[in-house]
Amino acid sequence: MIITPTIIALREGIEIALVLSIMLLYLRKINRTDLKRYVLAGTVLAIAASISIALIMAMVWGVFEGPMLNMFEGSVVLIAALLLTTMIIWMRNAGSRITSEIEDSMRTSTKRESGLGLAMLAFALVLREGVEIVLFAAALAIQDGAVTYVGVALGLALAAITGAALYQGSLRISFKSFFHWTSVLLVLFAAGMIAYGIHELQEAGLLLIGPLEVWNINPPLLPDGSYPLLHDKGLIGGLAKALLGYNGNPSALEVIAYAAYLTLITVYFVRTSSTKSKSQSD
């Protein structure tokens, strides 16, 4: 399904666009647009480094086969789910401070007339998002194949257009609402990734705990060999799998891990929300 990679790439791309817009607008505000080339240079280097990491992962991926391939794929998916979760939590906690933190770092570099410092800051900020995109794309490609890369390209293209509009001042969006609702979707994606990662490890002969099939509600194939709509590889079932991590024949461990993840992240969000409300009222 193209929806999941598009949303993830759009979210990550918006974060990159937001970071670069903050940096470039700050240089414009202090009348130091002559330093813009260092920010752009750091960004280009970060993109090149991210592509290099993607190529290395592809080479490593091609080496494995059989159970080792299942172990590699399961590990990549689980790491991606963990990284996705930490990114959601970080953005939730630090989102309101991003602008001030970036501007504070830039203020030090501009005072020292350090173009290298600006380039390194842009490189570090963009590379972090770039590595996340590479890892998420790999994890999704394991599940959905080449269509993932189409979704990633579409999401990044939309993010680039949004970033250009933000910098030009022709677009005003509520980032709070954007990150809130995409975080809800990403939590569901992460839960599905965890379940799928466990599935791959079980295919490799690991984590064989409990029944390997709790239920199987996948309808049989149609006479022409195609998947019915409600099959987890069919149109509706595939959409539910992409958005919600739906699986028509999960193992007991997959079900427990999926439910436990959603429970823990929900409890965390509720507690942090109540804490923020109390601090604001005080």
C-alpha cells in the first residue's frame, strides 16, 4: 500500500523542511543570508550520506537468505518501530522548543562567523531525519515491496513543496494539529511493524512462544486466484493492514505485542497530557 510510506515520508520530510525553514529564516532575520550556502551545503552532504546508508543496507540485505533473511528483516522492522516511537515521543515533548533550540545553536555559529558550524548543524539535523527515512523505507519495503519507494518519493515531493511554500511565506499550517494527527497514525503503523517484525523472527525459528496462529479469518482465494477484498492481501484488508497493522492470521505473540504496545503508548500519552495540563494550570 502506498499510503503508509507516503504519510511517513511526508511527516519526516515536513520535519526536514521545518528545520531548514527555521535556519534560513533566522539568517534572513539577522541579515546574514550570505551564510545560507553553508546551510545548503550541510543539507546536500546529509542527503548524500543518507543515500549512501541506503545503498549499504541494500547490499547487506542482498547477502542474506533463508532464516537469516527473516532474522535480518524482522530486526530491521523492529528497530524501525522503536525509532518511530522515539521520534513520536521526542516531537511530542520537544516540538514547541525546536525553533528556539535551533536558533540558539545558530546564534553561536553566526557570532563566531562559523560557516562550518552552520554546515555541521544542518548536516546533523537533516541526517537524523534522512537515516530515519531510510530505515522506515527499508522496513516498509520488507512488507510491501517496491510500491514503498513510490510512496516515499511522493511523500518527500509533497514535503519539498510544503517547505518551499513555508519559506516563501505563502503557506500557513497548524503544525501542532499536523503532528498530532500524524502521530496517531504513526503509532498504529509502529504497532503493526512490531507485530510484523515478530512474525518475521518466528519465520526464522525464533520467539516460538504460544500458538503460531490464534485465528485465521482470511477468506479463501477467489476462483481466478486473486485475493478477496477482506483478505489481508486484498484491497480492503490490505488497506487495514497498511493503516492499522491488521493481520488475518496472527500468532499469539503478535496479538499480545500489538495490544501491549498500543496500551503502553496510550497510557504514556494520557499521563503526559494530564501532566502538561496541570503545569499550565499552575
